Amino acid sequence: MAYEKKDSGENIRIDITDGFAVERALKKFKRLCDAFGIVKEYRAREFYQKPSVKKMEKLEAAEKRRKKTAKFGSKGSKKI
């Protein structure tokens, strides 16, 4: 079993021998796709978003993360 990643593009190759289980090969393939970020890239390219919309969503996600960490971070930092 081998896998490759070329600089010109992302190629995943899994060599399977006769005694190799199909389920195991599929599991390995899915793991490699996840590691190479293929599914994430596909979802990002699924539909076009204007750059301004991407920027706004990124800012909103950052604000949400900040609020979440501030909410949970303040509980442990108080001293009596």
C-alpha cells in the first residue's frame, strides 16, 4: 500500500494486493482524502461566493469564537 502527493496536483494512489480487503482500502482512501483536504476543498468550491461575503463570514466566525472563549474563559479566572 502506498500513497503519493505530487506538487502539481493532489493525487491519491492506494496499491492493493490480492489479499487486501476492500473495506480496509476504502477506509484508507477516506482517511487520505481527509488528510489531503480534498473534501474541504470540494465544499469550498461547490458554489461561488463573492470575496466580500467570504470576508464577512470570516469576521463573524472570529467574533463568535472570541465570544465563546470569553464566556468559558471568565469562569475559571475569577478568584474569591
